[in-house]
Amino acid sequence: MKQEQAPLRGRFITCEGIDGAGKSSHIAAISAFLRQRGRSVVSTREPGGTPLGEKLRSLLLHEAMHLETEALLMFAARREHIACLIEPALARGDWVVCDRFSDATYAYQSGGRGLDPEKFAQLERWVHPLLQPDLSLLFDLPAAVAAGRIAGQARTRDRFEQERLDFHERVRLAYLERARLAPRRITVIDADQSPEKVGRQLEEAIARFCS
């Protein structure tokens, strides 16, 4: 009797960038592009992605807290996300497209807030020692441009979006540092362009990754 082969493991793609970079508006297009190429896609976000993660997201975005509490809650939500959604999807052969992952924690909590990078590294090794994205798309643009975009949106800003401009510039620099340290994994997208030009960059990056 012929034994069934296990499905090939899926691929893990993340989208990163400072608030206002426009990454979230492109995630649906990224997922659609992958589906056109025959991939089964699961789209998710951090913090969040699970019922517990969404509750933690609300706390993280709206409640003031100590820096280390913030980092621990980010990784707590991530552990639940990995166990309940990301790893099962990848094991099924699905491709996971996630709005933020650990690069965001490095950028915001270490770069922006000043968390000791070694504490971040310890949490990363503990929570997902064997899991990193296969491709991370970093939407990069100056913090002042991003702030202008947020100011033009008719909605209530969360506590990260309400931070001073220098905070967001530190976050941006931390993201770019992370990209320098992982050039094969992280592709920098010039987000200071029209949505059409950004979309073309994304299609080219994903097409190279899929080839």
C-alpha cells in the first residue's frame, strides 16, 4: 500500500515597518499575488492572530506599562500565535503572511524604548529558537513622512502612534540595523513612493523569492 507523503512545509513571510509606512494596506495584495501562484495563504498579524493574542493586543496598544512588561506581553502573544496558528499552518503546507513579528519587537522595544538587546535576544531564543521568517519585507520611509500620513487619517491613534517623532526615527534605524544583519532574509522596500510603485517592488521581491 502506497504511503501518503507529508505536505511540504509552507513558507513564512512577514511585513515590517514603522507606523504609517503603509505595510498593512499591501498585505491583502501580497496574499492575492501568492494565491495567483497557487499557494494556500494564511494572513495574520502581531500582536494578535489568536483570541488570546487579540486581547493582549488591546492591552499593548492602549494601556501604559513598564518597558519589560511590554516586551514580555509581546512575546507571550507571539508564543500563543506560533503554537496555535503559525506552526500548524506551516506544517499543513500553507504560506503564512504576517503583519509584524520579532523584528518589530527589536525595533520598537529595543530600538525605540531602550530594552537591553540581550534581553530581547534571550526572549527570542526562548520563544522561537528554530523559527524565523523565510522572507521579511521592510517598508522603509522617513519618520516625518510616516507621521504626516498618520495625521491625515481620521481615526484614534494608539499609544505607539502617539509617540514623539524621535521615537519613530529610532525605531526606523533599528529596523535598518536588523536588515543589515540579515540581508538574505530582509528585503527593504522604498515606501516613500506611490502605492503603485511600492506594489511593483513587492511583486518583484516576492517573484524572486518564489522562483
